[in-house]
Amino acid sequence: MGSMSTYALDPRTTVLIGSITSGLMALVLWLLARATPLPVPGLRTWVAGAWLVFVALVLLGLRDWITPLASVTLGNSALVLAYIVWLAGTHRHFGVRLRWLPWLAAWAAMVAAVTWFVYGDASFRARSVIVAALCSAISAYHALVLLRYPQAERFGRSLGITLTSSWLTILAAVYAIRAVHAALFPQGDSGLLTQDTIQIVYTGSFTVCNLLLVIGFATMASDHVRARIEEQAVRDALTGTLNRQALRECLERARASHKRTGQPFCVAMLDVDHFKKINDNHGHPVGDRVLVHLCRRMAALVRPHDAVARYGGEEFVIVMPQTRLPEAALVAERILLEAVQVDSPTLPAFTVSIGLAESSTDDATADAIITRADAALYQAKARGRNRLERAALRLVNA
Ligand SMILES: Nc1nc2c(ncn2[C@@H]2O[C@H](COP(=O)(O)OP(=O)(O)OP(=O)(O)O)[C@@H](O)[C@H]2O)c(=O)[nH]1
């Protein structure tokens, strides 16, 4: 293979440049974690992984200048641990815990084997196969977690997930090729920093992939923050139902669909009966829990295309697209009976009243149907509460 002067770059320079840039990237990720306006699950764990990669590259780059134990054993240990920590960060991001035991067992076995192949039966070739194969397996599994995990779907296939899984796949391939190459061909005997093409390509590729991975995690974190902020813009903070602004958009969509297809939609306006008494007798926090409970039940009882929104205070609106009054009445009656069932002894019994209205092509604005549903709700209250009233298609004095 070539001499020093044949190459513009040598593996030590590549690894040292990689360690400086990975240190900077770890710093950037750490600053991002501190500056993020909302907490991002898993981000701190990714930061820890990025620092471990930095430490690993520094130790590996200092080969020949520090003891083999510090460089080879600790360097490779930190590198493999970094990939496991990154995997744990991704699990945490999706709200699940990593089962550490098998990964740590594989890591400990790798540390023991690498130490043996430094001090016992010195073999750079055996060390390369073991470390590269394990790194390849962790990276490939990590990519699979990102692509296949059901929780990943909840956030949509975000740019961050696509980028990170792509870099992980490339990294897994780089390590796999490295492991196979080391298994089949003789390797130089001065370790990772041996001056040959395969080492330059390998150290170059894996340092670049590590950097791109940190960018991938940063993108996943910003995707998460953006999704949360978008969600907060349309959701009520207490109950998680849609807010007034989102309700308006739902009504406009339902109206447009009515005009296009001729299929009317229905609106149910719902109000908790004597809610002031619940607050007065049990306190505001219990009142809040009643609202949260009601909304959770309503979300389970409406159909997939129906939308539940908080209209204000203890008043809610359900928009039922492409639905006629008799069908909507079935949904409303189900809510009247089942949404008020409490399963916790700490929640007081309560009832609701519902006013129901069907859209008409004569409605000049989206507010017209709300006004009719509100009038029906007023009737339900006047007629004794805990009941459903249907609105006439046109209000008498409208
Ligand atoms: N706990 C809690 N109470 C709220 C919230 N928003 C509004 N309220 C209370 O809801 C109560 C509504 O009272 P009223 O409008 O008199 O209605 P009501 O007592 O339910 O009586 P009817 O509607 O006539 O059956 C008020 O006491 C508000 O303070 C909230 O987010 N949490």
C-alpha cells in the first residue's frame, strides 16, 4: 500500500478531524437541547451519545501516543456504547424504554474480546471484525426501529426520521463491509491508523456518517417541537379536543362538502349540567377532571370522521360530516348515556344536555347551524336537562 507521501489524508488526520467536528456537533446538539422551547423526549440521551462519539474518536485518534488500553479498548468501548445510547435515545423519543440488558451484555463481551486481542493474542484483524460487526448490527437495528416502530407513525414519516434512518443504513453498510473485508483480507498491523486506502475510506466514511447522524437527531428534535407547536395551535390545553379556531375550519370543510356532495352534516352542542355546582362542591381541579373525562369518553364514542371541539367553558361541539339528523341523534344519545359514566370513585356523577342541528343549504354562514344547535341546547336545559333536543331546520325567528 502507499507511503505517507502518496496520500493527502491519512487515517489519523481523518479521525482527528472527525473528533474535532464531532465535538463541535455534540456541543451544537447540547445547546439545542438547552434552547428548545418544549422538552424533546430522548434528546438528552442523543446528546450523551454524541459526547461519547467525540471521546471515542479522540481516544482512537491518539493511538501510539497513549496506551493501547486507553486508545483501543476505551476508544472502541466508547464508540459502541455511543451507538447503544443513541438507540436508547430513539426509544425514549418514541416513549418506550430500551431493554438495556442484551445490549450491555453484547457491549461487555466486545470489551472483553477487544482487550484480549490487544493484550492476549494481539490481532487487529480480529478486533476489526468484532467491533465493526457489532456496530453494524446496532446501526441496522436502530434504522429498523426508526422505520418500523408503530410510535414512529404517530409523528408521521418526518424528515428527521427519514434522514436519520438513511444515515444509519449507510453506517451499518460501512461497518458491515469493513467487518467482511477484515475477515477475508489481511490487515495492516498498526491498527485503525494503518496507512492504506481501506483505512482512509473506512475512517472517513464512519466519521462523516457519525456527523450526519447528529444532524439527523437534531432534525428529529426540531420536527418534534414543530409538531407539538402545530398541535398546540389547534388543541385545547386542558381537554386535548380541538379549539375554537380548529372548530371553525372543521365547520367550513363540512359546509364545503355539503355544497359539493349535497350530503348535509350535523352539529351537536353539548353542555355539562349544573357544572357550577360541581366546581362549588368538589373544587375546580375536580371540575377540570370531569371535563377531561367527558372528552376522553366522547372521543371514544364518536365516529372516526367526527370532530370534538371545546366551544368554551363546559360547552363542547361535535361536528359530524355527511350525517343526517336521525343518524346524528344515535351518536348524541350514545354520548348522553355513556359519556357520563364515571369509573373513578373520586369523580362525581354528572349529566349533560345536548342540542342537535342539521345543516341546510340556506345557511348563509357556518354560525347559522351553531345558532340552531345552541337554541336546541337551551330547550334541553329548559325541559329539565340530561336530554337531547333536535333543532328545526330553520329557527322560527331566524
Ligand atoms: N373546573 C372548571 N370550570 C370551568 C371551566 N370553564 C368554565 N368553568 C365553570 O363552569 C361553570 C359554568 O356555569 P354556568 O354557566 O352557570 O352553567 P351550569 O352551572 O353548568 O348550569 P347549566 O348549564 O344551566 O346546567 C362556571 O362556574 C365556570 O367557572 C374549566 O375549564 N374548568
